[in-house]
Amino acid sequence: MDDREKNPLQVRLIQVITLLIFSGFSIFFFLLVNNVIKSNTERETQMYALNLEKELDSCMSGSGISDDSSDVLHLLRIYTDLNELDLIISNREGLAVNSAIEGILPGDLIFMEKSLLSAYKRELTEEGILRFTDGKWIRGDRLLPTYCIIKPVIGTDDRLIVLARNQSIYRSLLIVFSIFTAVIVCLYLLTVLLFNHILSTYRNRIIQLATIDELTGLANRKSFVRQYDYMRKSGDLKGAILFMTDIDSFKRINDAYGHNAGDQALALLAGKIRSFMNGKCIAGRWGGDEFIGVFVDGKKKSEEKLTRLLTEVRETVIRLENGEEIHFSISLGAALIGEDMDLKRNIEKADLALYESKKKGKNCLSLNWTTQ
């Protein structure tokens, strides 16, 4: 598996891991807030039920609370409006006696026969607390309580049913959770983008180290061969020329001024070569102080480029750290690329031209326009 196949797999793995982490945070946050709301609901509902029980005691009659008791109904509606409660007074059979809920009339069955708490009569017989999250067992689509308290009405056989709705609280929870989720999603996307950037940078650096000569910034030998083969297969070498060059008396520069001076000379030459690259031209460091390249501009323009390269290198000064200035020159050999020849044979032609420049006394350009 090459790097191109590994990279998407690594990205997918990181995306899944970060998604799981942020999803875990979201779920934990939701459960935490939900638990706080439920605890608060239980505490407040019990307090409301206790207060209401006391106030009902002052409104009740000896024979029980009748459905036309305006005082009781008024009291139930006050508690309903102020505290987000659904309040019902029922008999032991689960039939409404008095209700502050629109749509539930005296005599209506409050609890469904399919109730999970099918023993509702027992619950209505005794004081009890029912905790549940699914209100479907309560009659009516609009009754979706989170907490239920059943208390006896003192001095009667009736029961007070207190249902906590907490609609505003849950709306607030939904808003807070939506904001939190949006923040989590943004953080998740930023994290994925960051990891993608890190992986991409790392991958590009690996590719660069594998294909680029670190000192000169040109393609290394292996990368140049790969680029040349691609151009050959694409038919881009028609009329192109291949050149080779090296620094004249390079060993003398290293011996006289040190390897740092030699490195500066190599980097300078590479920069000059790169300045003449355009379109589909390629160049690379072949080894040591020897460079290789392909111009696709035709014989005349390629010759002009190489002549200018020769002149610019000769006229450029290298300034060393100790203040010394040195000049150096290069020798160039170029050959017309034979499309039916392999790279090795074309290099031999350019190398012979380079050897000819050396024989002429260096610091010159030799050309080989033969096709054989």
C-alpha cells in the first residue's frame, strides 16, 4: 500500500476517533443537564404538591370535592399557570373529578388501560410518586409529564395528581444543547481540518524528501528519471534537448574555500537553472556537482537559454562568511533527444558534448544536434 492509499485511511480513522470523542462529550453534556433538570423538577414538584395539599385542605368540603367547586378549580388553575403543572383531582377509579387541564372533563378516565403501570388503582389508593420519561400511559396527547406525584386529599376519598411538564425548561435545554452541539460540530470540523493539514504537510514533506535534493531544491536523480519517463510516454520530448553541466574545478573550490563554499556554488547553479525552467521543462541534480535537464523550447531557444546560463553563472559572485568573494564557471553539453532512444543513450550524447566543452578549456557550451 503506497502513501496515496494510506493517507485517506489515516484521515478516515482520525475523523471517526474525533467524532466518537465529540459525540461522547455531547451525550455526557445532555445527560448531565437532563439529570439536573429532573432533580430540580422532583424537588420543586414535591414542594408544589405539599403547598397545594395544604391549600386544598382549606377549600374542601366534608363530603369531598365536587366538580363544580369554583374555589378548587380556581386554585388548580393558579398553580397550573404559575408552575407549569398539570393538576387533576380524581377518584380511586382513575376518573377525573376536577381538572385544570383543557380537554379533560369530570368523569374522563385519566390513565390508559394499556398503562405500564396497569395497577393504577393501587397507586390511586395510596400516596405515591411515579417517575417516568414516557407519558403515553396518561390519557391525552398533550400530557407528556416528566414527573408525577399522587397524593390523597385529606378528609376525602379523592386523589390529587400532580404532573410536571417542564416545557420551558426542556425548550431551554433544547436551545442550550443545540448551541453546544453546534460548537461541538465546529470543533470537530476544525479538528478534522487540523489533522488533515498536519497529515498533508507530513505527507508532502515525506514526498519532498524522497524526490527533491535538499541542498539544491531540484529533483533528485530518481525523481528526474521518473519525470523524464512521464514526458516520454506523454510525447512531450519531440524536438526537446537534454543538457548536462557541472562546475569547473569544483574540487579546487572545496579545497581552497571549504565545503560550505562548494555548497553555495551548487545552490547558486541550481537557482540559475531553475530560473530558466518554464512550461514542461525539467531539471535535477544528477550527482555531485553534475546537473541534468530537459528544455522543450526547440534547438534555437534552448541554445540561447544555455548561453545565458553560462554567462550569468560566470558573472555571479559568491560572498563567503569571512568576506571573501569567489567566482566560478560551468561547462555545458547539450544533445537533441532521440525519441527512439532510452534515457541512458541520450545522456551519453549530452555527456560527450560536455566532455567536448572540457577539452575546449571549460566555461563553454558544446552542442550535439545529431539524432543518432
